[in-house]
Amino acid sequence: MITIVSGKGSPGATTTLAALAAGWPAPVLLADCDPAGGDLATGWLGQWIVDGAIRSDIGVLSHATATRHATSGDPGTLAEHVQAAPPARHVGLVAGLNTPGQHAAVGSPGWTRLTVALAAFETAQGFPADALVDVGRYGPLTPWPLLLAADLVLVAVRPTQRHVLAARSMLTELGERIAPDRLGLAVCASTSAATREVRAALGREIAIEMPTDARGAAVFSDGLDAGALPRRSPLLRSARRAARRLHGTYHTYTPAELRAPAPPTLASLIGGGSR
Ligand SMILES: Nc1ncnc2c1ncn2[C@@H]1O[C@H](COP(=O)(O)OP(=O)(O)O)[C@@H](O)[C@H]1O
Ligand SMILES: [Mg+2]
């Protein structure tokens, strides 16, 4: 589970995470957990909401409502609240809240149940799926369970003084509860020279660097070109490289092994039927 959080001024957290999901080399859940209301379904996938191919009422809120009597997260409960992203079928969207007011209906227990379900999620073929989580702008409503359970928390930052200063105070607070090796930076709309400066100023490892690419970014933030993947764009190329590297960091198996047919089950070897 990788969770991204942003500071003031929209550095590009949502765009970066959506591009990372599109470039992910294996099945992946893209969970829109911004308590102020989600941007993924209405942004990147907006065309599909208009078409009715994606429903904005299936996702975080429907999961919280359906599991409200459960005491802890049950991994089996999430599948009905995940929708395939039409431009990238390996991406399972957990659509976000439609209005800021809806966060109260999820609440801390709802975020906790979602965290457990995301961590344990498996595809219909029984393979583990990774989860990329957007918690929006850091603040009093930040859903902490999704930060505390993450293998990696990314702070999104642009290489400008204003963003770097905002990130610095956020890193101090996050660092009180998250170990340094699980806290990294996603530098958005950057160059390698600018990224080096951000790294020096914040004293943190850079987990992701995204180039400045307004056109590629507009696909993921605003659904330009009906959300069709900008395959040759600098943004998606960088996202693919970062996704492969991150996937390799957290898994001992390769994406190709994941796609290999599952080994025969005992039931299939002895003739299937129920006994
Ligand atoms: N790498 C990038 N290059 C150019 N523009 C970008 C890049 N990443 C994001 N943007 C733009 O920045 C704006 C804010 O992005 P968004 O992802 O919504 O920010 P956040 O989620 O941090 O609030 C959008 O208009 C988006 O297209
Ligand atoms: Mg956002």
C-alpha cells in the first residue's frame, strides 16, 4: 500500500497517483480517500461517469455503509465497491466521496475498515493486488489509518519555495508517527536539478520524480482526451518507470509471474465437484 498526501496549493498528488496506477505493472487498486471529496472519478474518469460506465456512488462511501455493522475490516467486503477503470483495465477504482460532508458518514471506523480491506484485497483470480491511496490535503480530517498502514507514505511537493516550506512542516508532523524509511517524497512537475534541491532542503529520499508535462497531467487531473492513456507522454513514461521500481521494491515476484496461470488446485486435480 502506497499512500500519497499533499500540502497546500495542489502540488499534483492526485495526478501523480493516477499516472502511477496507469503505469503499474500488475493489478492495482486506486483508492480515492480524500475526505474533502474525491477528484479521480470526476477528473481522469469523468467521461465514464457521464457515460454511466462508472458509478460515482460505488466506492468509499458505499463500502463504509455496507460494512457499518462489522467490527473489523473483512477483506471480502471490498470487491463490490471496486470498478475497473475503462482506460486501464488493470486499475480497480475505489471511487471517492462526492461531497466534503460525506466524510462524517465514513468516520474513523470506516477508514479503518477500508484500510484492512485494501491491505488484504485479492483479484478474482486470487492474486494479491497492490493499493495506491490518495488522502488529499493533510489536515485535521486526514484518515490516519491509511497512512499508518502504508508501506510507503509519499508527500507530494513541487520544487518551489512555497511548496517546500509547506512540505517541511508536514514532514515534521508525519515523522512523529511514521518511520523515516516509510516516508518519502513525490516531486511533481520537476527537473532533476530541481529535485536535487528539494531533496537537500527536506533531507528526505525522493521516491518519485515527475517531469513537467501539462498535457499528460491534464489527462489524469481533468480527463483530457476522454481520459485515454497518454502512452508516449513524458508523465506516463516516468510513471511507468517509477511503478516498476516501486513494485520491485515491495514484491519478490515479478509482474509476469503474477500473470502466469494459477497452479492447479486440489479440487481440479481430483475432479472438481463438491464433497
Ligand atoms: N507533472 C505535472 N506537470 C504539469 N502539471 C501537473 C503535473 N502534475 C499535476 N499537474 C497539474 O497540477 C494541477 C493540480 O493537480 P492535482 O493532481 O489535482 O493536485 P493535488 O491532488 O495535489 O491537489 C492540475 O491542473 C494538474 O494537471
Ligand atoms: Mg488531489
